[in-house]
Amino acid sequence: MQSLTELRSWRQQCHKDGKTVAFVPTMGNLHEGHIELVTQAHQYADYVITSIFVNPMQFGKNEDLDAYPRTFEADCDKLKAVNNHVVFYPSVEDMYPSGLSAQTVVSVPNNEFEFCAEATQRPGHFDGVATVVTKLFNMVQPDTALFGQKDYQQVRLIQTMVKDLNLPIKIVPVPTVREKSGLAKSSRNGYLNDDQKATAAIIFQALTAVGETLQNGARNISEIQTFAIEMIELAGLKPDYLEIRDAASFAPVNDKTTEAVILVAAFIGKARLIDNLVVKLNNAK
Ligand code: PAF
């Protein structure tokens, strides 16, 4: 369904019938990662609704908004195959009736995210995500919403936003789905040819190598970062960042850190790929 009126009356009926709703927000061009979200969503509610909306507000000026693949029919077929109940696909005009520049912005403060490389590398991106997800939450009024952990920093942003705005929605992070090579499934993999896809597997190899190094007790963080960035560069990618942080606070890893996250973004061909790995550390609590 495309219209908000139709969506609202469906949602009201769910309330009346005492049915719960799980929500998977997407920008379409669905891959196995999204399908896993929809599949898992069935565990949380009576009905599963997926939105498809390529959100202009979260793309920077020089990013791939126009090129972003729109594959609506194929997406609907994939969703049907996993018993998704409703596809909501609002138009840009309905989402931003007064235009983007007049839109009220939901901005999660940067204090918790000062270590969040994705926010610094893509200014305005997370305001765009927080704003559209808030709007979608207000439209769909889900009980539960599921997000892929590939976008680790996005998941953290949404969790903070839901807590800060007292939204009665359970946020469920779902582990990243990977190719056999380790490459994280992503809509942007569609920009890559087979050779580039094979090459891009270096991202996961670098993450794994860093993870093992940390688990073996190494704490020379900036040297490890430099090593991993060089590893990615040597394979022919252009690293944007590789950061090793406390998985909970994004603070730099220290002797007390019990769980670290390695966050990475790198360019290959026309794609900017992101990925991450969370590793437990054998540090004293
Ligand atoms: O992860 C995405 O696909 C998008 O950032 C989201 C959450 C659908 C908001 O546009």
C-alpha cells in the first residue's frame, strides 16, 4: 500500500483485533540480509510490514541517490515468498510534503556518537536516517522493528533515539548475512562485478584478522588499525575509515573493554561498503 490513510486504517484494525506488528524499514533492492529481517520478524508479531522508501534525506550531495537501484517488482516477489503481510511504499511527496528543506529534523546528539566514524564521514546522514525512521515509526506504529547489524552505528542511533523519545518500540538487531567469501550482503554490492566482489572480501578478512589480534591480547590499537587499513588498500580498495572501539560506548578500547567493535568503510568501484565485527576481549571487568 502506498497511501498513509490506507496504512492507518490497516493499523487501526490490527489494534482492534489485538494483533501485534513487526516492522522492517528498507530502501528496497532487497537482498538476503533484508529477507532474513523479514523472516525473523515473524517471531515477534502477528503481522510483518516492510517499507520500501529510498530516503533522499540521508544521501549526501555527492552520493548515489539517483543511481540507487529501484527494483520494486522483484522486491515484492521476494517479500511474498517469505510471507510478508504488507509492503508500504510512500512517495517522496507524501513523506516530505513541504520539501526537504522545510522538514523538521530528528537529530540524535553527537555526544554519544563522537566516536562514530559514519557520522563524521557522512555529515547529515544520520539526521536523515533518524528523521525518516521516526516518521515511519509514527506512520506504522510497530510494536517491534528489526534492523541489520551490518549498519552497526545506525542500529545504535535508532536505539538511542527510541530511548530518548520514549517510543514504545522494541528494536531487534539482526546479525549480518554474508556471502561465502565473508562479504556482507548489501544493496551496494549490486554496483560490483564478480572480480570486484571477490576483491571486496578483503574487508571481512581484515576485520577477522583485527578481531583475532585483539583476542590474542594485542592492544597497540593504532598500529593494528594501520595494518588493517594497509591490508585493505593493498587489495585495491580505498579505505574510508577503520576504527576499533568499545562496542557499547564507542570509546577507545582500553584494558577494561570487554567487547570491541571494529568498524570499517571502504570504496571499491562505484560502491562504498561498510561492515563491522564485534569481538569479546579477555579483559578484567
Ligand atoms: O538501513 C536502511 O536501509 C535505511 O537507512 C533505513 C533504516 C531504511 C532508513 O531509510
